[in-house]
Amino acid sequence: MERLPSGAPVHPAVAEAVAPVPPLVAGSRSLRAILPESYRQGDFADRYLAGFDDALAPLITALDCLDAYFDPRTAPDDFVTWMLDWSLTGLPACVGSQGRRNALLLGHRLHGLRGTRTGVDLLVRHVLGGRLELTESGGTYCAAGPDDPSAPLPGPARARLRVLLPYGMSRGRAGVAEDVADLVREWIPAHVAAEVVVEDDEDPLPVRDTAGGPH
């Protein structure tokens, strides 16, 4: 029969039920690692602090990796969604994980070009993973003298934006085309009358990160 450090006997069934204390790892941040030697008489203190180590380990790990949580390339997906909300970058649910990360990586560049052709192209290419075909309305022209103000402007009355999504992104999924069209309309100037058409691309470009690598 085993005995406690005090000399009291321990029933075999109790001894089998008590799990051994795991050994300390070199460089560990365990509370047991900073336990004074005077408290190491027996294993009671080690067993007691081991319970706190199990509870505190996730918190300590999160603090050690805090910078990775704020890096769009390594942050968890739910944290990426939170940072998008924080930066007022609303994206529909159909946008994939890499597209969401690209939106954060582009950051001020994407928002700074909002309302321009380049900004819409960045959104479509790097966030949606598609291609943009833009047909201008051609609503301005020059004349040598005064013309009839009621005469129609040359070209179509509305610009046309054709968004080609990666193949299969919207096929069989209700509401995806509408969500993408609403998103694109938010990134074109408010005073520009435009028709937005969303279709699947038969030869899509891969979604790329800001370093240019395909995903």
C-alpha cells in the first residue's frame, strides 16, 4: 500500500484514480515552474497548480500570439470578419476566406480608390476573385457652338459593369448574384447611373493575395 508524504497509507483504488503530474517542459510558463522549492515537499502543490495551468493555458497562448490575430494572413476566420466590421468593410457571405483577407490587406488603398474604376477593379479581382468589364456611357462631348440642350448625349445613357465571378460561385446558390451586384453598386460613384450584370466566368482568374500568389 502506498503512503502519503505524511506517512498516512493510501488505498490502492485511490492511488490508481490519481493521475500523475505531467513533467515540466523547459522554458514553460507554467505556474509550477515558478513554485518555490519550499513548497515542493510532496506533490500536492504541483497537482493544485496543474489545474490552474489547464485553465490559463488558452489565455496565455492567445496573448503570446496576439500579433497573429491582427495580421489578416494568419488571423482566424471569425477574427477576420470582426476586423472587416471594425473597418466598415461590409462583404456578403459568398466572399471566400482569401477574398476577405485580401480586403483587409488592401486596406486604405481599396477604400481610398472607392468610387473609381481602379477601386472597383481591385474589389472584383482581389476580393471577389473575378473579372470586371466596364463599358463607359460616353456622356460628355465638346462642341464649337451652343447646341440644343434637349439633344441626347452621345453613347448609351448608362455605364455597364459586367462582373464575371469564378466559375460556379453563383451557380445553384440563391441570392449570390444579387449580393455581389449590391456590393459593386456601393463602390461606384453615387452620381453615376450604371447597370451591373453578374455572371459566372468560364475562364476565371484565381483569387490572389497582395503578393500575387494564386489561392
